[in-house]
Amino acid sequence: MTTRSDGRYLIPGLQPGSYRISASGLGYGTQTRTDITLTLGQTANFDFTLGAQAVALDELTVVSERNAVISQGRTGASAVVSDSTPAAHQQLPAICRTSPGWCRNL
């Protein structure tokens, strides 16, 4: 079970009986309540106060590789700009012809 952002929790539908509740969180200790007995229709509140606890985390290594499926050559994601590239004052279809995939139905 996970608490809400404010730390509150709700466990509906528990059957009458004996329970043990433990609360813990990353960077905090663990607190356990034992011998909790619930009766039919009972609503019970149990507050926990967890003290801060140092946690040693393992080293994390991030590795990244270039995806060969997505590349400039295969997706048309690049455009060559040269002296013959249409200027902004020219018609839009002429500009779109220099960058395939950017303008459709012109």
C-alpha cells in the first residue's frame, strides 16, 4: 500500500481480526505496530513518526547509444541550405520543396 502525498492512507474492507502494520520510506527508518485487533465496522487511526535514516545507494551508471533507426539520413530531418535555397519572400511551395516532410498538400 502507498500513502497519499500528505502521508495519509486508507485501507478499506479489512476483515475483523488481528493485524500488524509497518511504515517505512526511503531515507527513513521503519516503524511497526503489532497486535492490532479490528472489530466489525470499526474505524481506526494509526499514526507513525518515522525518523530520518541515512541510506547508502548503489552507484548508477547511465549509458546511451545512438539509435540507428532514427537518423538524419533515414528520416529526412536535415536540409541543405545553399545559395539556391529559396528566400523567405518567395512562395511557400518553393521553400517546402527544399525540406521534404515539412509541408504537405501544397
